[in-house]
Amino acid sequence: MADDCGDDIEPGSSRRHAIVVSSVVDEYAWLREHFPGYRVTSQALCLFPDGAFDVLQIESDEGDARELYFALGRPGRCQATCR
């Protein structure tokens, strides 16, 4: 997938492309749908100049590890903005 700037993106791969959810329960529902079989290895609320994000580290049984960014209740957060 490419954003409006032509960059390849994956939902949740960065703060800029954070997955907007309305609750932590929604985060885990999103994970079950998009990353079945992965487990959460850590979860942290991280504060950045552009806001607070829930950052989850996930891992598959095969060792594929990923970091996902979630923005709680911020409509429009996923809209690409070109610099």
C-alpha cells in the first residue's frame, strides 16, 4: 500500500500511520483480525510531541516480531500528510 506521498506504508508501522481505535479492547480485536497467532510481548503508553500512542510489540511463533502504533480516539489520525 502507498500513501498520498507515494511512500509504502503498513497500518500501525509508525506514529504517522497509527491505527485509530476507540479503546484498548479494539486494539486487541484489530490484532486478532490482522495478525492471528501473534502474541503481545509488550505494551506501553508512549508520549511523543505529536501525542500519546499505545505501542505494542507482537511476535509470531516463527519469531516474526513487529511494533504497532495505536492512537486512541483521534479521528483523522491515519490520514496521510505530505511534508
